[in-house]
Amino acid sequence: MHLLITHLPVFGSILGALVLAYGIWTKSNQTKNAAYFMFVISAIGAFIAYLTGEGAEEATEKMIGVSGSMIKLHEESAMYSLISLVALGASSIFALVETRLKTPFIKSTAVLILLFSLISFGLVARTGYFGGQIRHTEISAGTDQNNAGGEAGEKDKD
């Protein structure tokens, strides 16, 4: 379940940002609302992905070639992504209400949410990258996963 749902926050956040940017450009509240709904769905997806992460960890941590340190890094990054996407989803609900009430701050709220969505996408993409390294060794080929930040192939000369 975890592997199926994890793509929703990644693609939902970037597609929502593109839709929102288009809505701002065309001054279409309907298009902006569509983006806000995408962000809410992405937040729900992030929440489900986070809840199913523990089960995925238990299933993979005993496999040969799985890095425990990479699992930990992915898990820590996932918490920041979850917080960011839940905040994005909540602010999108606020923007939906604001649009419905036709307040004078609709455009500025949309621009702020667009910026926030790009930050959220960066965080969730980073989390996905770390998650991909857990089982997809071709992503981290040539790096020493046990020495984060160290140079690949570097040996102790003492």
C-alpha cells in the first residue's frame, strides 16, 4: 500500500502547483479551486503514506541490501514532508473558503499557496528520492550509504 500511495503527494503537489500557476495567470478562480482540491488530496495521500510507512519498513528492513540508515533518513524526511503537505492542504481549504466568500485577498493567497506548494514539492520529492534509494540501488550507485556525505571510493590511508 505504501508504495502505491507515495506517488500521489509527489505528483499531486507539482501538478497542483502548475494548475494553480495557470489559474493565477488566467485569473480563473475555478482553476485555482481545482489546484486547491489537488493539494487537499495530496495532503490526504501524504497522511496515508506516512501511516503505511511503518508497515513498509517492517517488510523491507530484513531484506538483504536494504540500508537501515537510508530507511531512517527517509523516515525523518517524511515527517517534514507530511507537516508541509498537511499545512498546504489546510491553507488550500482556507483558500477555497476565501474564494467562495470573494474576499479581496484571493490573488495574494493564491500566490502564497503557490510558493508554499513549490517548497512542499521540494520536500516531498526529497523524501521520495530517499525512499527510492532504500531498494533501488541504481539510484545510489557509486556512493557509500554507510558514510553519508563521504566521497565514493574514499579509503582510509592509515
